[in-house]
Amino acid sequence: MHTGSALLTNDVGLHARPSVKLTQLAKRFGAHIEFARATTGPWVDAKSPVKVMRFKATKGETLHFRARGSDAAEALAAIVSLVERGFATEPERTSQLPQG
């Protein structure tokens, strides 16, 4: 079992778009991944869009994660990183138009 935590710093907390990003990332791993407001639970399945949306955590709350399985360490690191980055997946790139 691997555990970790991250502070919600994005303005909307864990609502629509961040919930989708969290579940999509969790589903990329074979590990069983759960999260909660407290280390004692209750725990929510991070791969369930409905359960994640119902969680409704707000900015400033700490999310506690736990993962078990062959890729649990990698899954946990990726999810904690996503939350710490405010659910930003990649920096936006500015497109440059050819001049001519």
C-alpha cells in the first residue's frame, strides 16, 4: 500500500473538470486507487466518475490518497502531482503561425 496527500489549490476544488481529469488519470493504472479527506476515510474510488463528482472537495482541503497494486507507486506519484499542479495537465503552448 502506497499513501500520499496533496493540497487542493485550484479555485474550483474538486468539481467537474478536475474530477474528470482525476478519474481519467486513475484509469490509466492497474492499481486500486482511493482518496479521502482524512487518513481514516471514508475512502472513495478514484476511478469512479460519479463518486469523485459527489466528493465536492473545496480549495484548501487536503486530499489523502492510497493505492495498491503493481503500479501503485507510479499511480500515486502521478495523481499527487496532478493535484499539486492544480489539475493542469500541460502548460499551454502558443502556436506560431508561419509568416509570409
